[in-house]
Amino acid sequence: MPNMKFNRLVSYSAFGLFLGAGQCMAMAQTDAQLQALVDAAVTPVMQQQSVPGMAIALTVNGKAHYFNYGVASRENQQAVTRDTLFEIGSVSKTFTATLGGYALASGKLSLSDKASHVLPALRGSAFDNISVVQLGTYTAGGLPLQFPDAADHPDKMLGYFQQWKPVYPAGSHRQYSNPSIGLFGYLAAHSLGAPFDEAMANTLLPKLGLKHTYLHVPQDQLGLYAMGYDKADKPVHVDPGALDSEAYGVKTSASDMLRFVEANLKPAALEKPLQQAIALTHTGYYTVGDMTQGLGWERYSYPITLDKLLAGNSTPMAMEAHKVQWLTPPQPEPGNVLLNKTGSTGGFGTYVAFVPSKDIGIVIMANKNYPIPDRVKMAHQILGALSE
């Protein structure tokens, strides 16, 4: 792999607060200590997994720190920066969930609405009995991880849903699913009176202050779009499919992704409906083991052991059905929690985690789909040191 180039930038977040005497001791970390901490976690993984480039962003008590390694493209050797655009895969679901929360907070949608009530084209199907919250939390009754190949096209999507038959009673099992949360996002945008891509580009992203986050990278930004590398180290970008924008289609930079994390940590600067939307995404709707399912985000009590965090982000959690224990009523974000989400495409791997009570968060973005446990271990190691 190419020599890794370390480039560290520091900026102040728009959501930052002045550090008070009682706040987390993390600010005792000097820039050099932060650099050493991140280097120690990241460098071995990049070497072992042959990752071409990686962008790490930290927010610590309102202050942003950027750590950039390697190249965005092996072909042109362009260095990774805080502005490099990465595919974030299923971390896109947290943006979709926030748009859904915005529709809910705006009174355009209700979690208890049946899907076919929101979208009449689904009437007469299983979605007469499947609610918006069940779609948003993967409990529709066994929708698969991916659309079948024959249905993985925008023109085929509705036909697939119209004929789909549940495997489990609605609300009984969690089955992680792109079609499930994809349809949730589709319904949210429909309730707002716009196609999903337009609702994101014209409503949600501007309200969050995100200026370099895209579903479709514009021509004048292609120079910042990293090339991904697959398991054979061949260059690749994500292919579009049914509900791709809703489920896995966001491309963004470390700086914009960290701004989104800061908005989740300190939403008070945002307009009231968006504050309410973020609160809804952090709300717990049911539990599976040690994980509490929010909208998009997945929540754990903090501090959390590495073993428990790995279990919640494991292959069985993503690939198998799990019985759920609903929280009645849904549980607002309690005091000490960690929220996280992984995301992957064929050539990229992302992990995002933050701890509101400690005012710390991490963004890990890479242009290779390397193992999720490595991402979780890096984040756990760094956040653990910051929260001491």
C-alpha cells in the first residue's frame, strides 16, 4: 500500500460550547496526544487491511479535530483531506431517519400510520397492517437485507412491495433491511410532498448546514470523490438500485459528517422541528440484547464493553432475525448512552459513534470495505481514552 500521509487540521465547530470546569477531562488531551492516540488505533488497521485512505474526525467538547491518512485514489495518489467525499453506505440511514423525524415533528406523518395509508399504491397489500415505525425499525415482518435482483430497480420497487408476504407478524422480529428503512424514507418524503432526493437536498441538508453532502455527486465536486476499492483491490463506486438514496446512497466528507454528529450532540442551535427530529432518532423503540433500536441510530448504555459493542454490530445482528422487546412508551435518550451506526458499500467502510453525556464523537471513513470489528475496536479505543 502507499505510504500513509498524516495531515491534522483543527477547527471550531459551529455547535461548540466553551469548556467549563466540570466538563470531561478529554480536553486535557493536547493535539500531540490526540495525534498519538489516533495513530496508534488507525495505523495498524490500515496496514493489516491494506486500506488506501482514511479520514478520522473527532469532536471533543465542541472542538473538531481531523486526522487524514493515505490516498483518496491509488490511481492519482491524491491525498485524503477533511473535504474528501466518501460513500458512507448504511450510515445514510441516519440521514433518512432524521428526514423521517422531521416529517413527524412537522405533523406530516405519524409513527402509527399504516404504510398503505401514507402511500395508497400499497393498499391491498401486507402494508395495510405495517406501520411507519415498524418500517423505520426493521420490524415489518422479515423484509430482506437487500432487494432481490429482479426487483432492485426504481421501476420494480412498488411491485415488489405489493406482492411481498411477511415471514413474521409485524412488530415481532428485527430483520435488518434496506427495503424496510428505504420505504420508511420514501414515505417520509412523500408525506412532505417531494421525492426523497429533493427533500434531502432542498430541506434536510440545508437545515443541518451540510454543504458537501450529496446523494449524487455534482460534476464540479467529482475531483473530491474518493475511489473505493473492493476485496480484490479493484476501483469501484456504488451502483444505484431501488431506494438506494434512502438506504445507502449518501456521499459526504469528514467535515460534514462531523457537523452532523455535532448536531446530534448539541441540537439546540437548530430550528425546533429539527431538534424534535433528532430526539426522535435517539429515542429507543425496542431492545435486542444490549442494543436499543432508535430510528437509524443504535443505542447502548455507556460506558460499554468492547464485547457488547462488537455483538451489537456483528454479522448475526445484521443477517439474522431477532425477537424484540418493545419499550412502551418509547424511551427518550437517557443520560449515559453511546449511539452508533456502521455503513459499507462495495468499496467503502464507515463507522460513526458519539456519547452525548461526554460531548465526544468520532467519524471513521475509509475507501475500502474492511471488517466492521476493526472499525468498532478503533472507535472504542479512542472514545474510551477521551472519556477517561
